Amino acid sequence: MRDRLDRLESEWQPFRRSLRYRHQDDFDRLFERARSHADAASQQNPRDAWRAFVVGVLLAQERELRRLREQSEDAQPTTE
């Protein structure tokens, strides 16, 4: 799956190069997030690596949202 994600990333390099420089790191981070779930994605064995990429990125972003929500809740003052 990692090889398939690498090929997908290579296919999208023209898009990455056309991005503003400050957005290119964000693009790279999407593929890093997808790769962090490559082992799980390989269990699903999707025909299209694009699906594994999207689900991996969505999962990583959901984890980040949960972490930020928990951090925000922890920072809230308790009312007693």
C-alpha cells in the first residue's frame, strides 16, 4: 500500500508544484497522514489507492479534531 500511495503522490506532483510554496508542506502532510494508516488500508486492499488515501487522511484529521476538542475542554474553566 505504501508503494501505491507513493505512486499516487508522484502522479500529483504537477499539482503540488503549482501550489503556492506555503501550501506545499500541507500537501506533503496529507500523504504523510495517509501513509500512517497504510497498514490498515492494506487489509482493505482497495483497488484504487485514492480511496485508501482519502480514508487515511480523513481518519488522521478526525483524530486531530478529537485531540483539539479534548484540549479545548481541558482548558475550559470549571464552574462550581
